Amino acid sequence: MARTKQSPAALSDTLSHKPAATSSSTSRDARALRSGQALRDALLALLERKPFDQITIRDICAEAGVHYATFFRHHPSKEALLDDIAKDQIQQLNALTLAIRGAEDYQAGFRALCAYVEEHRALWSILLNGGAGAAMREEWLRQSRLVAASEAPVSSWLPVELGTICAASLIAETLAWWVAQPPGVHSVENVAGILHRLLTSSIIAAR
């Protein structure tokens, strides 16, 4: 059977009545971004009040003002949500740490790292000293190991695994101590100097 050929006018009219898929998709993407950010903010707010293991997914949804089912469109578990927050922040610090290793001026590198933490002080205080502290350190060490595996050893006498553990622990614990202090007591410059002396004397400069 021969098909009836549509006139250009009829074809134009048909197309004009089709839903605007791009507009609808953009709207859905915007809603997803808003709900995703709301879930991140909610978990961080809850971590200020109680340990991570006492927080439920329903707590997070109630704090974020989103439906329970919405949570699982973003994350399979509350641990996965925490991992996303931790990974994002640790990646930022690892990028700064890599810059330090490749720089001639280690002090400037540590200053940049500390300036970043100072800029996000409230968040790092929660991540390092709140209910997520243990998970945060575990993720930090995991990412540090990945970075170390792709680099040449820092020194001939120090095993890479041990050096990675020491460096990650020194940085994490120094920053955790710092953000637990009242703001302004120890400056960015001061803490950068502490990290510089700790790591260059024990790990970076030891060959």
C-alpha cells in the first residue's frame, strides 16, 4: 500500500505539536542537581549533631526535604553519599599535594593546601572531626595509595606503602587538629609551616 505523503505544512504542524524534549530534559537535570545538593547538605548538617552510624537515610531525606525514593535515584546507600562528598574533597587536596611534590618551593605548596582547607573550614571540620572522621581517613588513605602507585618512590630507604601511610596520616591529623581550634588562633602560614617541617624532615627530603 502506498504511503500518503504529508505536505510540508502538515509536517510542520505535526512537529510543532511534539513535546519539547530538550526543555523537559533540562528541567529534570536541574531538579536532580538540586536534590543531589540538598542530600549532600543534609548529611553534613546531620553530622554536626550526631555520629554517622546513628544517621539513617530517612533522617537525611527529612533534613533535605526530599522523598525517600529520591535518595536512591542518587545513591545506593548513605555510605555512598558520604563517599561522594569525601572523594570530591580529597581529590582537591590530592591535586594540591601533587603540586607540592613537583614544586621547588614546598612551603608555597603547603600554603596553598592550607588556604584551601581554611576556605572550606566548616566542611573539613565536619569531615575530619565529626561522625564521618574514620570513613574520611580511610578514603583519604585509599586515594593516596592510588596516587602513590603511579609515582616514583620518594626515597630509597622508605617503603612506598609506609611512606604513603605516614604522609596521609601526618596531613590528615594536622588538619584535623587545626580545624578543631578556634578560627584565627593558628594562621594558614603557621599551619603550612608545621606541615612543611613535619613532612620535609621525615619524608619528602629524606633520600
